[in-house]
Amino acid sequence: MKVFKFGGASVKDADGVRNVADLLQKVGYQDTCMIVSAMGKTTNALEEVVKQYFEKGDFEKTVHLIEQQHLDLSKELFNGHSDDVCQEVSLFFNDLTSFLRRNKSPNYSYVYDQVVCCGELISTKIISMYLNSIGVINQWLDVRDYIKTDNTYREGKVDWELTKKNIEQLPHTGFYITQGFLGSDTNFFTTTLGREGSDYSGAIFAYCMNADSMTIWKDVPGVLNADPRYFEHTQLLHHISYEEAIELAYYGASVIHPKTLQPLQRKEIPFFVKSFLDPEADGTVVGKGQPLVPQVPCFILKSDQHLIRLSSKDFSFMTEDKLSGVFNQLSAQQIKVNLMQNSAISLSLCVEDKYDNLNQFLADLSNEFNVEHDNHVSLYTIRYFDQNSELLVPTDRELLRQTLRDTLQIVIKN
């Protein structure tokens, strides 16, 4: 088996879905498991539904708009012969509205997972039905029957033993289409694997199927040394070692999800990042060998970060027990640290606040520490930096810098 993963940009409209069909017929789809994300910005729109639901807004109007977008896409894709697929789409949205009307749970993360999962379920159903209609015969799978997690909603932890047992029961022949990002807990409630977790889903299937390879299809030629949205004159990285790819993902390289590499590395499954716009180009291969080919500086920008400075009120040292207390609080509030630097009496942290718990974290620490906070800063990370690298970073607004071997990190005030 081989595993393909397509993100939302590849299936954002009817032309995108047709292009995926052409790609499959060009590169082959036999003995393949295909993981697909929600179409375009559907997940963002469904996140807005959750927000409106908890703020007592008109969430049903937003659900209807999302439904209409999918119905319009289906009608265009099937050239007017779309009754069956439109019926499937409407069933999903009817179930979504029904869930929100009857739900009694105040748990935001639980409701979030039950709502946003609709994006992947609907996109894969439309794509599966379209491919079958043109002779690309496939079997649609509900990934929640296969990937099992705990009940940590929005960040489900995979039960590898049960997941492996489920996936191993699939025949390793044929063509499967299933969803990224999703799983289910022991009570069969939907869980999600963390934002942008569809790549991780692909790696889970690749690991459990002992796949020959995994390919992520993107709208870029492969892994670049910088995000072309923020940097000019980017270069294609032809080869990256597993270890280097993990480093780049850890620092925030958006092309690769941080959790994706570990299952693939464990079984040394070759991993390709290729362009769905030019499927026969070489792209990037991640595997054993040299860390980077070519070895050039790699730039990673993380926006919407927070710089926190903690200092002891009594000028006592920032000892291990104090650091332990701070990091226990960070863990409890699910706040991710992307840079840390400490001196005798102070600790600086650059963090991201995905779950909006930062204010509570700062309040909890204010009794023991003097707390300073710079809101919405940017973190630049440069792997294999050289003397010209800093020219691409606005260092005139620098708040903090740190160098570790061949990696330079700079926090910039926006």
C-alpha cells in the first residue's frame, strides 16, 4: 500500500476535485489509501459555527451558508446529475444542526470536535462519489472506525494498539478514501488530532499498513527553505533527513505537521512532499541520509506569539523548583513554549495560546512573580543561519534573541 494525503487547498472547488482525479489517473491509485481534508476554508467556517453557538448567535444561518457552498460545488462537479450527492450533503448538515439543537454539554472542546468533523466527512463523501462516477472505483471509510483516541477533545492522543488492530483488518489492496484530522474515543464520540492534523492521520495509516511510501500533495513544489508568503527567492529542498524534518516541524515549518514524522521514521517509510499542480515533478523526499540537500538557511516565521518575562519579586534565584512550577502551569493550561531563556532571577518565554488560557496563566503566576507581557509578537527561527540571514529579519524591532548551535531565534515586536 501507499498513502496519499490531500489538503483543503487541493479540493477547494470543483476544478480542484477534477484535478485530483486527473492526478490519480496519471500517477496511479491502485493499492492506495487517500486521506483528504475539508474543502478550502470549511474548517474555519465550522469553527465560527461553534463560536456563534456558545455566544448564542445565529449559528444555523452559518451552517446553511456552508451547506449551500457544498451543494453548489456538487452541482458543478456532477454537471446537474447531483441528486444523490446533494442528498448525502444535506444529511450531514441536518445531523449537525440536530446535534447543536439537542446538545446539553457546556464543554467547548467536545462540541468543537462534533461540529468541525463535518468538513472532512462531507468532502470525502463528495470526492468518493465523484471518483466512482468517473470509473475511479474506491471505498469510502469513516476514519472514526479505525483511529481510536482518548477523550482529550481537540488534541486526541492516539491509542496505537487499538488503532493498529483496526487498520490491520483492512485488506492491503484496493483504493480507500478517508478523512484526515479525525478519530473517536471509546464511546465513539468524535475527537480531533489537533489543528492541521490530517498529515498525522496519513502517517498513522502508513505506519499501521506498513506502507511503501506516503505522499503529501501541496500547492508548492515541495518543502521550501522558507514560506513564499513571507519570504522572497525561496529554494526547494530536494532531500531532508527524518531528524532534520522533525526539527523543522518542531520550530513551526508549516508544510509538515510536527507529529507526522515519528511514525514514519520508526519504520523508515519514505515520505514525499509533491505538487498537485505538477505531480510528475520530483518534489522533496524525507528519509535517511544527509540532513539537507541543498544545505541552505531555512526560515520559519510563527506569528501571533506572546513574549512573557517572569522575575522573582524578592530577587531570589530562578531555581529548579520555581521553573518546575511554571512549566506545570503551562502544561495545565495547554500553552506551548517555542523559546525559553533564563537568567539568575528571570525567565523569558515565547509561547502560543491556542486555547485562550494565557490570561489565567498570567494571573496564577502574578502572586509569585513580576510579570511582563508583550502581546502578538513574531518568532523567527533560522536553521543553518549565516551572516546574511539576519538581513531578511526586521531586527530593528528585536525583543529577544537566542542562538543554539546552528539555529538562531529572534522575537520581533509587530
